Amino acid sequence: MKSDDDMNIILVGKNHGKSRVLSINGARAGALVALVISLLIGAGWAGYQVAVQQATAEQPSESELVADWQLRLSEQKADLARLRENVQQQVDALTLRLGEIQGRLLRLDALGQRFVESGLVASDEFDFDQPAAVGGPEDTLSGESYSAPQLTRMIEEMEQRIEDREQQLRLLDQLASTQRLEDELYVEGRPITWGWLSSKYGYRSDPFTGKRTWHAGVDLAGKEGSDIISVAGGVVTYAGERYGYGNLVEIDHGDGLITRYAHCKTVKVAVGDVVQKGQVVALMGSTGRSTGPHVHFEVIRNGKSENPETYIKRASR
């Protein structure tokens, strides 16, 4: 007789569909269930351990992590070094361009100083040794530093302005040089710093014979030993004694124009010297055919004498 706690297990064979019935009582059934549950738990724990081992195997070790961090750090250092090199190259390029600009500005200052010295601009108006005067109220907004592209663009604009100014100043310098040359070669004024006109140009009574003779220059009397100056820039073509003239200085001013300074006590220049307007070329004396200290002043153009008073009067215009 079977009790309610008994369990029947039907086993079906492979052959001919035959089956067998296995009867298990209650105690055996509980044990069997416990065994099955234990097997399932063991299988689950074994699977968990396998999964943990696989996950652990897939994760890098501590040494591998350190090596990876070191590699990334090296890459970042290399990137930083390249960035610094690039920045330094940009700074070097800007510094070079600024140095070139400074050199060009120094040349402009020198050229401007020449204008001041030549009198083309007022020295009290332009002082090239001092920075330009600037100013204005303080901006209430906070200032911002320039970026490299902005600074580069500003330098390019400055270079363009400097180039324009250089061209303008070079042209002005050429014009000024031409004007100075013309002024230097322009014959005007008296060949003495102090004295008076003692004999005019043209016919006169010879001071030694009393006869009517031609006087090819003017005589300017003064103190013996006083300065005789060139009335224009030029090249000395004669410096020494000549019959009738005594000690003579002859200066070629170009364009067929020559001036002569005669009866000098002492000659201060030599043949080939380049003299400037107003330069002392001799000292007044009474050498040669002379009655007293004076300078015989002649102006000759293309081999023909001209009235020196015409050139003397130019200075008063």
C-alpha cells in the first residue's frame, strides 16, 4: 500500500517505447531534491568563479596600467614640446621682424635728423631723440592682450606704413639734396665778412698809370689778414702766385662758372680741394699789383668776365 508521501518516477526506455515505474518514498524524495538543489548551486558557483577568472584575466595588471600611463604622459610631453617649439618659432619670427622694423625706424630717425639739421623742419617741433607724445583718458573696460595673429597683422600694417614713409622721405631727401646742391653752387654774396667796395667793375682810371683801363672785377677793401670766403661751393683749380694778381685762388663752381680771389696775403686751400659756400679760402692782403689790403673779386662764365656786383646783390634779394 502506497502512502501519500511516496513518489513515482516513470522511466521511458529508448527501445519499443517501454517504460518503467520507479517508486520512491517521501524520505528518499526529499533527499533527492536536496541533491538536485546542491548540484544546481554548485554549478552556479562554479560558473561564477569561471566568470570572475575570465574578467580578471581581461583587466590589465597594475604594471600594465603604469606602463600605459607612462606612455600617455610621454605622448603629452612630446605634444607640449612641439607646441612650445612652434610658439618659440613664432616668437623668434616676430622678434626678427621687430628687429628689422627697429632698424628701419633708426634710418628714418637719422633721415629726419638730417632734415632738422638742414633747416627743412624746425628743431623745436620735431625731436627725433624723444618718443612721440601720446595720451588719453583711461578706458573703463579691462584691456585684453593681443593674440599672435593680431600682433602679426599689426606688424604687417606697420611695415607697410614704414615702407610708404621711407619712399616719401627718400624723395624728399633727394629733393632737399638737389636743393642744397643748387644753393651751395649758387654764387651769391660778398667774398669778405667785413669791408667796402673800393673799385667797381668796368672801365676805370688805372691806379698806377692814370690811364683808362678795363677792370674785370671789383675791389673790396678791408683789414689786412681778414677772411676771404668762397661765395659758392666748388673745386679749387688754382692756388698760388700769378702775375698781376699776387696770391690768387680760383674756384670752379661747375656749369662754366669760375670765381677768382686775388692779392691774398695767405692762401688757405690747395688745388683739388672741395670748398663749401662761406668757407675761408685765403686771408686779405696786398700782394701783386695792389695799393693796399683788398681782394680783387672776379666772376667768369664760359671764359667771359661778368659783373660781380650782380652776384653780390643776389644775397640781398
